[in-house]
Amino acid sequence: AGSRVYAQDLEPRLYTNLPVGQKFVGVVYAFSSGELTPAPSVPLEDTDLDVHSTVVAYVQTFALADHVAKIDANWGVQCFEGSGVLDGTYIEGERCGSLDPRVRLSFNFVGERALTLEEFVRERPRGLVIGSSLQVGLPLGTYKDDKIINSSSNRWFLKPEVGLSNSFGNWSIDLALSARIFGDNEDFIGDRTLKQDNIYALQAHVIYGLSRGRWIALNANYFHGGKTTKDGFGSGDLQKNSRYGMTYAWPLNSRHTLKFLVHSALATSIGNDFTTAGLAWQYRWGN
């Protein structure tokens, strides 16, 4: 599957305090460039791939059991071009397709009670927040069963996660532990069935709050697992990868915010060895 904008998830402030009754819409553009590190069983080498991704997202916060919850959804398109050597033959190409949509419910079950925007501005809640989330990926994107690289994975996935955020003055630390659970792709190349083990991931963020609502975050993660079988035959593609990056948020006013992100591979055993840079615009409405 093609690289998603947030590539194995580097998402700071996912479990931070937010006022309820707020709605956000955003657009993210990201450019990724690098190479694929395929499994030993895949006769693909010397890859060079550029990926352009544009994702539209919607977020809404609400009160649940007197605590903060939110639902978010995103869907987008992806265009890629590249080249490589497949089974001794040089290949190149380019195409575009839609990504698989994702929907997630998050709930902060430890921390400040649910606050309206007016209460939130007055009380400025800080301290420890612990939450959980469940994300679902739907196989509705563009998929071609004769291609190695696709914008859709052609299968469901579930991603349960537990995370925390703790604030110390202008500093805060975020940690999150998740598992990505995959359905089967029954239309893999050659009409085979692709099965994949769970991928377990840990992500960490150190965030510093600047003046006028700006903040900067240093991000890192590590993920392990994801071995695949194709019609019951193993591929030798256990993932033991990590990424690092930085996010900078710059509110233009009380409703519009720009975010800049960059992240890159720190270690890649199998998968996408990409560097990604992106720009996001976010608009908030609600009282």
C-alpha cells in the first residue's frame, strides 16, 4: 500500500485537553520521497519513489460521561511516480488513486472534566490526561490487483490505542501504545490471499508551547510486527522500524491554524524508507 501522510502515525497532542462542542476541518498536503525496502521474497530492487498525498479531515469534540471525547474522519487522494528493477527488468510508472478512509473515536477517561470553550479559556486545564481510541480503516480506495504499489490496501484494519499527555509549564509529553489489526486482502497479485500479523507501535512526543498559541513538537516512534503470508507461504518481512520528526503549529487567528511537519526514517528493516514534508491548514468553528 502507498505511504499515508502520517506514515505509521506520528500524531502529537492526540489526547490533549480540548473544549467540547468544537468542530474542525482541515486539509493536509504531504510530499514523500525515498525507496521501498521489500521483503526478501519480492524480486524488487533499486526503487525510487515520489508520493504526493492530499487528505481532508473532520474532527468534532463532545462530552461523554462528563469527559472529553472526539470523533475524526479523513479521506484523500495519492499520486505517485517512480522506478525500480522487478525480477531483473527495469520498470517505471505513475498513477493516482483514492486512499482508504479512516474513522476514529477517542475518549479521555482520566483528566479534566469536559469544558465548554468559555470554561476552557478561563480555567486553562493542565496536568495528566489518559485516553484511548479505536480507529477503523475501510477498504474503499483505489486498488489494482495487478500492481505491487497501491493507494488502497484493499482490506479492513482496526487500531486500538491507549495514550497519555502530561503538562509541565510550557512543556508536555505525549506517549501512545497501539496495535494495528489487519483483515485479509483476498485479491493480492496473482489472485492470492494476503494475511498480515498485527503491528505494535509506540510513539512519543515532546512538545513546547510558544507564545500566542504556537507550539513545536519533536516526534519519534517504533513499530514491530506485520509479517505477511501469501496463500500460506511466509515472506520473511518482519518490520522493526522507527521514524522521527518535528511538527510546528502556527495559529493565524482564533479559527485558522497552519501546521508544518517533517519526518524521516530512523531505521527501516522492511517497508517505506521515506522522508516526508507536509503542510496542513485547519479551520475551527463552534462557540
